[in-house]
Amino acid sequence: MRHANSPRNTDIGLSRNNETVGVARRPTGVPKKRRHPMTSPAPGTLAWFEVATSDPDGAQKFYGELFNWSFAADPAAAAGGMDYRNITASGADAPIGGIANTGGQMPDHAVFYILVADVAATCAAAEGLGGSVVSKQLEPGPGGPRFAYLRDPAGNLFGVFSPPAA
């Protein structure tokens, strides 16, 4: 429950801007700034997951009830006309993943993302190891992450991303 005088939590996960996301209050009342969740893990770390579905309301209901997750619309995605909902685990300080509304434009799927230092170099390395690049976004809009969807040699889909530039 939020105290009337405490600031509103502004964590937004895969936001399009690279700024401090939220102010958490310590029990003493001293504000503690948190870093953007996309910049916290080390390269090579499993850092995000996404459920892409044509039924985001159904996915939210299922996963929310199953795991006690909460959901919040991503304002930057919404500003761009996209229904993207950040997922926060019960008791977590920052989002851990998201639900993307595909609008029926692609098959429903879930994918995990690994944080990498260089998306283009990772794509080249994956191809050299027998994988393939499904799609990549190396020049995102302002504040957006660079990312790519890849397949390993067995055909399993996964994603890689680099956080927005500071």
C-alpha cells in the first residue's frame, strides 16, 4: 500500500528512455534511486523474457494468477501505439519481463533475452556457430535498446539486446 506522501513508482522495464526509473523509499524515508533494469545485469546474463501473444489479457490473467505477478503498461511502447505490459514478480523492485500484443501478426511464443555488449557482433558470432538471425534492430528509436531475434542450430528462438545508450 502506497503512503499518500510517497512518490509514485515509475519503473517501466524496457522503456525507450535511459533514465533512473523510480524512487524507492527506505524504511527511514531516505530516497534510494534505482538503476534502469536493463543496465543492471552483466553481459551474457539472462536478463529479460517476453510472452508474445494475440491475447495479452488472457496471458496476463493466467500468469498473474499462477505466479502472483503484477503488470503495468509500458508508457513508451504505448506512446508508439504498442500494447506492451511490463511484468513484475511479487516483492521485486523492477520488472523481469513483458507481455507483447502481437495483434495476430506472428505466432504466439515466449522468448528469453540475453544481455550482450554488441548485438551486431553477437549476431555474426551466432551465424558463425551455425545459428541464424531471424531479425535485428540495430538502430532503434531514441532511448530504445538494440536487439535481435536469433535461432540456435536446433531452431530454438531466443533474443539478445544491449541497453539504450547512456
